Amino acid sequence: MQSEVPRRRSGFTLIELLVVIAIIALLMALLLPAVQKVREAANRMICGNNLSQIGLAFHVYHDDYHKLPTGGTTPWAGIWRATPTSAPNDPPNQGAGWAFQILRYVELDNLYKDTNDFRVQSTFLKLYTCPSRRSPLVLPISGRGNMDYAASTPGDAPFSWDQFWYGQIWTNPPNTYFGCVVRTGYPGVDRTVSLSTGSIPDGTSNTMMVGEKWLNPLNYLNGDWHDDAGWSDGWDPDTIRYTAFPPRRDSFKVDYGWEGYQFGAAHPAGLNVLFGDRSIRVIKYNIDPFIFNCLGHRKDGQVIDMDAL
């Protein structure tokens, strides 16, 4: 009887397996940056589209009211109504800011008309969230929907203080504001800005309206002192930022204590900015502080080469 010839087992040796794993790891390392760049480009486009929708809402709002939305009155002002069950007041008699005021013009009319203020304020909105930074969420610190964008207000000069509050946080100062979105006036005073009456003499294409705001990545999901009252807030760094401080990329580092008043973004190249003519531009973080402050001012008379930004 013929003896049986032993069969050789097919398969990888340990060395071969390690070589294959190393090759896969190398391919992943080469592909990952490309995937991240594609993802970031898509997220930046979505973010820009959010601002484009906000810009359209501002202009349609203006068509109806012949003035732009305001920034509200004070932090945590709440939604002002004549009675608890009546429709929200229109500017200049609304404490909540621009992000609440334009809800009807971003296909959220039902939310605007909802008389349950807690339900309104705790609603998170994809439109107000940059996907490079975080998903829409309710901030645990307050139970309110998050906000990644802010209207701009300028200072008298770069690093000057304090034309954001004019010394009054919880009461409304009589001073004039010079952004496209202004602080709601004290009783009897209408500060609202119009696109059609010459109140933006620097030109809508040269004046910043809304941009992304700086945040600390450690607090993306928890909130911060300048990111706690959400999109339904009044005049507060949650929805208003200050162009007298230059923009910066989101970072863990807190240098001066006024980072919560700055514009910024999670994008590596710069932040998306909506201008008064509805154009969207990417502003680099290293922009000259003087120029950046001028962009937030609607009537300082400075000539800015927009193509050089």
C-alpha cells in the first residue's frame, strides 16, 4: 500500500501577515490626509451655505420691514411678547436677537410662532451649526440650542474697549452702534439699519454682517460663558462678536480673557463671513486687525481692497 503524502497547509506566515498589516497602515496614513481634506472642504461648503441662507433671510426680512433684524437688548433677554400667548414683538421692541427674528425667513415659521418659549429656545438647528466643529445639540449648561455664528459689531479702533457694551450689560445704553446688526434701542429709540436709506455708506459689499465665532474645542459639547444662551439670546457674545479683536482659529489656548468676543472657526484656512450684499468670503486669521475692524463698521469711510483679503 502506497504511503500517504502529507499535505502542506496554505496560509500566511507571521512575517507575511505583519508585512501586509504594515502596507495597509502605510496606505491608510497616505489616504487619511486626503480624506480629511475632502471632508473639510465639504464641511466648509455646508458652513458657507448656512451663512448664505442667513443672508437671504436678512434680505427678505428687509423687504418686509424695510430694516434689518437687530441684535436684541441684553444677555438672556428672552422672547418679548405683548402677552404670553401673543405673537413675538417686531424690532425695535424685541429682546431676542437676529437669529430668532429671522426664523420665519428660514422656513421655521412654526417655531417662530410657538408660544412655548422653553420649547423654542431648547430647539437645536442645523442651520446655526458648522459641521467642521460639532453636530447640532442642546447645550447642557443651559438646555438651549447651540449657535456657531454671530453678527458683527465694531470698536472705535483695533483692541479698543468697550464699544461692545458701552459700559452697560444688563441695561441698554443710549450710544449708537455701527455694525449692520445693532443693539435694540432703549425705549422710544429705533436704531435699526436699512439697506436702502444710505445707513451703510461704506457699501454692503464692504461691510461684514455675520461670521463664525471663536470657540474652545474643549467646550464644544458643554458650552462656555460666551456659548451658553444659544441662538435665541439677545445682545451677547453668543450671537454677537466684536471686530475690534482679530479673528483666530478655534484653540484650547485662552490668552487674554476676551477670546469669547472674537470671531473664529474650526476651519484651517480661515473663517466664513457673510457680507451685507449676501456674498460669502473666507477671511484669513492673519488679517490686519485694522482692516478687520473696518469690515465690521458700516460708516467709517475706510476704503478696503476686498480682492486683497
